[in-house]
Amino acid sequence: MELRKKILGDFMREHGIKRTEIVVATKVNFQVGENAGDQYAFAQLPAFAQANKRGLSRKYIFEAVDASLARLGTDYIDLYQIHDWDSNTPIEETIEALHDLVKAGKVRYIGASSMYAWQFAKAQAVAERNGWTKFVSMQNLVNLAYREEECEMLPLCRDMGVGVIPWSPLAGGLLSDKGKSTTSLRAQTDVYHSIHVTEASSSSEAAEVSDEDRAKAIVAATDDRILAALRKVAAARGVPASQIALAWVLAKPEVLAPIIGIAKVAYLEDAVAVAALSITLTADKTAALEAPYLPTAVRGIFD
């Protein structure tokens, strides 16, 4: 993540891109790592070794924003988002620190991500009660294979006028023509990628099958039905499945822009190519895509 910030900053300078022509968004909470898997190895350290090196305390937020600005080579961040909820820090401390960054001109707007709706509502209430800056965006997990955010978070964001920028709109590649990869570098190093893994035990002995494996088997079967419906709609339109999956996400009134994480240019061209923005799904196609879904356990919230 930190290397990507430096690459972005270098790219802007080398190509003479005006700072006012782009929107720079980044997040704060996890410890900084230069290599794949660094932050996950860090998470295995004892609590005392992690103190003041991650989280949403005033100390860490101030240090992290300065480090991000230096790597980006800019003097302000357009959207500064808290990465998950920090149960070890009072939300009042976090919101006031973010508010101070806005007043100092280092940050234009603040956003949140991956938390329970009650936590987000509490954070907004704290900001309003104290006259502090409120969150303008929510980055949460929303896709055809995981729709639990429709129960509380999306209605809350719609009511508050908060924009939603979903992460993993293709469910880690599951909702594409190629399907989910389990052999890529990201699949092997990114723990967030594993939330889309639904393989259950292959044991043939019923007594050996755990409740967890039974649940995974149900999710896997549901995913198969969702993918079949997705590919059927995509084939009828003559477009990649990824475009239909993104069009479904984009059709939600709360959604501003889904975050597309891809490893190859060809995947970007298939997924975006502006085509997903121009696809309008009819009510019957939307119903066909949504029909196979079954409620599932909460995913994508890590604190």
C-alpha cells in the first residue's frame, strides 16, 4: 500500500498532472508495510509490540497522515478514511483528531469503512454533538454474493446522505468469467481475499462434517447459483460477467463508485471500459440476479 502511494505521487509529477484534477483517497489504521503480507505478520505480534504503531488514536492518526502526505508528495488528501473500527480507542478521540486534520488543511473530507451500522451511527452522532466534521463516505463490502449490508448500513447511508464506495464488488474475482483465483500472489498473502473462499471439507463421513463446513457448503452452493444467473444475464447481453456484476452494484442509489482491485490491464478493460457505467439492468434481470441469494453470516468486518 505504501509503495503504491509513492508510485502514484511519482506518476503525478512525471506526467505533469495537476493536483486539482484528481481525487486522492487513502486510509488509516493498520501499520505501514513495504512488502506483501507485512501488516498481517505484524498483526501476529503481542499487543505491547503493536502499541502506537497502528489504530485510530490521535497520536497514530497524526503520524500516519504526515507519512502519507510525504509518500504522495502532496500537501493534502481529498478523502481520508478510517480503516475499520478501533475498539481500543474512544471514538471521540478519533473523530476529534480527524476534525483537526480537516481544520489544518491536511484533509478535505473524511470517510469510514467496514463496520457495523450501529458503530457508524454512533460516530456520526458524536461528530454532530460536538460540532466536528462528519463522515461523507462508507467503504464496505457489497456485491451480488454478499448483500447483508442491504439490511442496515445501506439504508443508514441513504438516510444520512453518505456516499458508498464498495470494496470487492466482484467478490475477489468470483463474479467474473474467469472466477476466483486461489493461486495468485494476492490470494496467498491477503487475508481479506480469504473471506470469499467457500470451499468446505471433502470428508465423506457425515459425522466428521462440522457446522462450519456445512455453512460453507451452503454458501458455496449459493455462490454457484448466483454465478450461473450472472453468466446467463451477461451472455444475453453479450458482455463479460464482471460488467453485469458492476452494473448491479452501480444501480444501487447509495453507491457512488465501486473499488475495482485488479492485477492485469485486460481485467480492467473487461470490468470497466466505461461499459458497466452505461449498462442499465431491467427489473426482471435484476430480479433474476438477486433470486439465488440467501442470507449469510456477516463478512468484511474485522473489529
